Amino acid sequence: MISKYTYHLKLAAFLFFILSTLRCKTQNSLDFGEIRAEKEFSCDYKFRQRERACGLESICKSKDTLEVRLFVGFPPGPSWVFFKLTFNNGKWEGQKFLYNLGWKSFDSLRPIKVFSLIPKTCFDSIYADLKRNRVFTLPSQQELNVKYLISDGSQYVLMFKAGKCFRFYGFNNPEIYSEAYKNIKEFEFYQNIAEIFESKFEIKPIE
């Protein structure tokens, strides 16, 4: 006879499995929810040079239903990371591009390393987390009119195509600003979005 403690552990594990399965069921279409889009989105944006270095077309030419791109720079250093998350015809894909000049692992023969993003839970769960953190409606940090606290560290530019809607916005050092301005929820959302891309995936090198 099993103890009540063991029974409840097994029951909790079973319920978690069922909920995870339901949450990770593949979708054929996406609910974007509320979107804040650019009225006139310029395809000649400042990070095209980085995208070209990664072999990527402009997001304006994307055929995907959803595409989210997150660029992370580390000024004053030259290194950067670029994430790309796409959904089309019921299929998710993710990639990470890493340019790590100045790091011990830098390879001059292959300066940009490319990885597949493998979700630790599932893509649908990660997408739900992005939406909960207002990925399609957040303002640029400049719109928040707060005191500039730091000029280096981590700087982010997020760009998306959702259906026929396009937009990009920027923020920096969200962990610092979310601590300094606890009453401004946008900084918490920025930090959560950064952590989703940086910690919710395993990476697999693409040769």
C-alpha cells in the first residue's frame, strides 16, 4: 500500500504531464492577440548589416506567419547574439547566431556560429510566455522617459512580423532598470523576454 505522500507525488506528476501535453499541442494557426504595428515600416533598418552577415533576408521578405528576431549587442565590445524564431504551416523553427570576437572560443575561420534552438518545454509554451510579456505591444525604452543609467552592458532590439504587421523596438540592461524602476512593469517584461530567449532553449550547432 502506497503512502498518501507518494500517491500525491504521482498524481502531481501525472497532472503536470497532462497539462504539459495539452499546452504543447501543435497549432496550425496562431492567435497574435493585440498588436502594436508600425504604420510605415522601413525595410532599411539599421541591423541589416548584421542580418546579411548571418545570411538572412530582410524581415520584410519573410514568408512566415510569425517571425520574431532579437538582436543583443554588448557595447563597447564587438560581440553580438542574434535570435530568430519563426512559425509557418504549423511548424516552429528557431536559430541563434553568435559573433564572439574577443572570446577564447572565437574562430576566425568561422566567425559567426549558427545553432538550432531546441525548446526545453515546447515552442507553443514559449510563445505563450512571450505573449504574456506583451512582446507585440511593448514600447521602446526611450518612450518611457526614464533617467539613462548605463551606456554599456546589454542592448536589445526586437523586431517582429505577425501576419502583415511589422514593428521593432529597443531596450537595454533590463535587469538593472527593472530593479531601479520597480513601478514600471515594462522593464519586467523586457527582462522576461530576454530571459526567455537566453534560457528557455537548448542549442545545437549547425555545421
